[in-house]
Amino acid sequence: MTVSLATVLAESAHRRPDHAALVLDGRRITYHELWRDARRYAAVLRGHGLGPGARIALLLPNTAHFPLAYFGVLALGAVAVPVNPLLRAEEIAHVLRDSAAAALICAATELGEGAEAADATGTPLFTVAVEREGGAPRLDVLAGRAEPIAAEVQREPGDLAVVLYTSGTTGRPKGAMLTHRNLVTNVATTMLSPFAFQARDVLLGCLPLSHTFGQICGMSTCFRAGATLVLMPRFDGPRALDLMVRERCTLMMGVPTMYLALLAAARSDPRRPPLDRVFSGGAALPVAVLEEIRATFGCPVYEGYGLTETSPVVAYNQPAWPTRPGTVGRPIRGVDVAIARAEVEGRIELLPAGEVGEVVIRGHNVMAGYLNRPEATAEVIVDGWFRSGDLGRLDADGYLSIVDRKKDLILRGGYNVYPREVEEVLTRHPAIAQVAVVGLPHERHGQEVCAFVLVRPGIRADAVLAEEIVAWARTRLAAYKYPRRVEFLHAFPLGPGGKVLKRELLSRSGR
């Protein structure tokens, strides 16, 4: 049996050649054009000596060059190594060295950092969308004159398709090795459920394509269905709302910070797109925000859960089952989820329904391991289960609730405090737009609960409001849970997938 993730695009190009695959700045690119030009990219790379198994890094923003290069690399039988465009040269160089990248494809907007990293590591460089002549080979220009390769190179199911680097919340980022089997199966499964994609759907592509949520759940699943992806180079609430209205988007995938910005835009813009459903992931979506999205846009909101290491989808609320706000739904087909004792290492001890422990996963979606990290792989893949590092519980019907990250748990005076639970309560305060709760060192209690807050427009953030929030929380949370300290921010530090970087909040606290 052979397989290729490139068939996600190839098959839709055969079925729907004249249908719009991609919309960007008003330009429409059909499936035939996108697949033809991706194979042209592959022809140029092959002409430079690159072939099956070569790891090719992509330092590209949300433009048409990303899917062209991505599927061109896959069509060649090579391995795509997407790189977050926000990284600096030293961080990019780490990815190039660690992945043993045979080449780097870099856009003009990232050329300064990318070229510096390529020089430092001796990695051959290709550029796209660069106006000046000379320098590195211009992949897009050369592709315009190239004859496309005839068809995608087939690979074995266990061969690597993509290496995705984790955000590196602790230590250097690690490369999660995802196989063709991992990704083809996850895309085919989630296209049907939870995402229920149909060829008529129009998806707002506001998530970064370098990240697993935008790349696999968004772009790849959309292309597998033969639907249309309306791409945004950079997310902005008012622009997203306008784009969805103009392009008549039926579907959106985003992280909570995006939905908060979209709701803010909707308060001053009465227009509404014909959204049929929206999906949230990447971080916890407060139930109050879910309810506001549903009321504002008149469509169901489905929250789910996944990780880079699980290709990525693990579980989701979905149209086929009753939605339970506050949960991330049930596992997708072919994936098992259980709860294990978090404090036990080296083996898996499963817990019964209703108890809190570490979320563990097994199935077709679990990565082949961390690149060059056998010890790190052995730590997280135990007895056939992947240890997620997230704390959760399963109810009697199999719905999964994510309580928090293991490392974010606050231990105050001997009691466990789960930040997400506190955040859910605080989000309902009328002055609070967004909140993140962390534990700060404390001499007497071990840790103290601190809430970092963004206030709603027109609200004055001062000591009086901080005291009011503390008093308000005291009446709604147990004595050991409510925050004794409130700090106000103008913006949260965000990672590449839109998650709040709590480690940076800790450093900002001065503790």
C-alpha cells in the first residue's frame, strides 16, 4: 500500500478542476491551477537535486506560496518542515539544524531572518515573491517556466510527510514527526466529522498555515473536500468580518483570541456572514464567549481539542452528537482517549469516569515520535498511549473536559487550583474582556492566584476595579480559588497558535 498527503489536493483537482480552491485579495485560484503550479514547484526542486525523503523547510506567511510550496514538496515525495514566520534567525537556524533541512523556501517578508539562518547553517535557499534579481534561486519565477511533474510521488504509510515543531514552552522546540498515514487519516476522518465539510463550503482561512490547526484542520481538510479557502495574510477582527460577509463564508475555524476580536468588531458592524457553523481550538474557549458567538452569529459553536503530536485532532463537539459547552466533545473515529494518574511516570494507570488526571491518547493520529529525541519520545509514548500533559476528565457519556495543563496547575495552601475554572468564572464579570490566571510564588501558601485582565472598551482599569474583581470573585469561588491579585494588560503575549503565553505573564509579574 502506498499513499501521499499530496492527494488531498490532487484528487480535488481531478474532481473539481474549475472550482475555486483559494481566494486571496480578490483573486481566485482554481483547483486545477493550484495543483498544476504545485507540481511546477516540485519540478524546480527536483531539478536542484531534491527528491523523496529530503526535508525542506518553509518560511512562508499566509499567501498562495504556502500551499504551492507545501504540496509541491509533498508531490516530490519530500518532507515539509513548516517554520513559524515570526521566529528570529537563531530560532530558525535551530529548526534547520535539527531537521537537517536540505533547503529553505523563504518569502520576501521573512528574507532577512531566513537568509541569516540559512547562511549560519549552510542551508540552500530558495525565495518566493522577491522583486530584485540575483541572489538565491527564485522558486516562483523558475516554476512559471517549468513543466509540471506528471503526478505525486507515492510514499509508504509510515514515511514522514511533515515535521512540525512544537512551540517550545520548555526548552528548545522539538520536531513532531507526522507520517502520511497520520495526516491522511486525520484529514479524511475530520472532514466528515467533526467538520462536516461539503464542497459548497467557504472557509475563512485566518489561522497561520505554519501551525497545525490552520495547516491540517483548515487548509488540508478544506482541500480534501473540494471546498474554498478564503485566505487572510494576517488576522484582524473588522477585516475578518468584512471578508466573511463579502465572500459569503459558511465556516470559520479560530482560536479564542480571534473570536474575541471578531465579537468586538461585530458590536460596531451590524453585517453578518452566512455562517453555518464555527469551530474553536488551540486554547480553552470560555463558555460565556461561546454563548456570545452563538447569539451574535446565529450558528452552532463547536469546541475541540488536539495537539501537534496528534496530527492534530483528538476530540470535538460535532454536529452528529449533542453539543456540551465546557467540554471538547468526544474522541474522533479511530482514536481512544482515557484519563491516567498524572503523578505516575513510566507506566499508564487509568482512572474511572469522572476523575481528574492526565489525558492520554492512542490511535492513528499519534506521531511517530520526536525527531532526534528518543528519550523525549519514550517519556510521552508509554504503553502505547501518548501522554498529553493536559489534565482532564471523561464523563459517563465519553465527553472530554480539559481542566488545565499539568504545568499550569496552581497549588495554594495544599489545595489544587485549576486556572481554567477560575478563568471561566472571571470571564462573566461585565468589565472583563479576557483573562488569564497564573500561580505566583508565595511564602506562606506556596503559590498565590493572580489574574491578568484585559478590560472591555470604555472601562477604566485601576486599583478600584481590581478590588471590585477580587470581591466579585470571592462570592463565586471557594476561598482557596479566588484571585488575591489582579493585574491589567493592554494585550496578552501570544504564541504562534494564538495561545496566551503564561510563562511570559509570570516574568512580567516581577516574581
